[in-house]
Amino acid sequence: MLFDLRGRGRRRTVQVVYLGLALLMGGSLIFLGVGTFGGGGFLNAVGNNEGSSGASFSSQIKKYQKLTQEQPSNVSAWENLTKAQLHQSSSSEAYVTRAGAVTSKGKELYSQAARSWNSYLALNPTNPNAELAQLMVSVFGEEGLNQPAEAVKVLQIVVAARPESASLYAALAEYAYKAHNVSLGNLASEKAVSLAPVAERPRLKIELAELKKHPNGQETLTATGPSGKTYAVKPGANGNYTATGPLTTPTTTQAPTGQSPKTKK
């Protein structure tokens, strides 16, 4: 189901679905030079026919780094520097692998892009670039810098440009809960449910409520065994709990009398 948000893996898949669709329609066109970054596409605007190699992106980064140093109040320079850094991050598996894992070198570049993006926003652009903001979600997301509060900020820009998207509001709710901004998460959840197809609303409402309870994934229970060691456990029948770690082979242990397993998030 589109809005099945249970578990980190599934929530990540959902993000790929609803953000990926938008990226395919927006970001890929931008990267190919036929999108709307700056009018006429990013490569047309700042590539100067230099091609799409990592070396080309490096030259663009150097160009705009120098320009931002010379003209720190140049909104366009900071915007283009951020774009060039994001292009660079997707130019080689040294930054992001084919499986989508961000390497240490990639996270370093993500950090640079985040600083450039924040410098861009600090200049209060009249209409912040929503397409660029959407690309920044991956920078601040779990697979990137894991900064949910920053992901919330960029998603607010994105949903303002696409207020009809239930999926984007669901993403905003998720990151708001991860950032412990419950009030915003509640508002985004309500909006997501109201915009979702009628048949999907009950499930989405349940999933968002569960996400609110456990924003970082499914809860983990712990119990102390007879030896005094603490184990991660899952509920079993008749009040027993099955240890899932640190034992090599899961066994069943009884929770201490009169005590309930502790919840560890």
C-alpha cells in the first residue's frame, strides 16, 4: 500500500515512491538541462557546455565558492553552489553507491551542500527554489545527514509549492515527529489524511498515529534474564518473552515477577 509506513524499511520505501516520482519529473529533467532551475535547466544555466563529468562539477563548485566569497549576498551564487554540490554528489559512487548508501565522502559533501543551502536561505530569497528544496530532503534524511529538523524546513518549502500532495504531507509529518515537533506533525498528518484517496485514509491515519508513537521505528522491549543479563525481547505467549539479542540463538525467558518489560527506543 502506498501509505504503509510501518518500520524504517517500509517508511524509506514510501519516501522513495512519493519523493522519487517528483524527482523523476522534476530533478531528472533539471539534471538533463530541460528543467526549471533558474530557467532553461541547471546545465544550460551554469554548465557553459562543460559536460556532466565530476571534474566539470568540481570546476563549478570552485567557481561559485569563489563568487560567494566575493559576493556573500549574491543569492543566485549560493543557489548555484548548492546545485553544483548536489550534482557532484550524484556523479560518482565515491559519494553515493548504486544501492543508495551515502559514503563518508558523500556525507562530507552533503554537509557542504547543507551549509550552502542554509546560506542561500539566510538571504531570504523571495521564492525559495522548491525543486532544489526537494533534492535537499535526501541530504537531511536518514540516509544522509540524519537531521530531521532540517528536513522539516525543506519539506515545508516543498509542500508550499505542491499543497495538493498527500504523500509530501505524510513525509512532512514523519520528519516532524522525528524532530519531536509533535504539533506540526499532527497538522501535517491531518492534512495528509484529508488529501489522501478515501480508501487509503483509514490506513494512513493508523500508520501516522503509529509513527507518532515510535518516530524512529518499532519499539524495542528489554527484560532481565535469570543470569542478570539484559536482553532485547519480543512478546510471546503466556507472558513469556523471546530474547532476540545479545544471544546468538533466541531463547524464551520469563519477565521478572511483578515487572513489565522496559521499553527502549
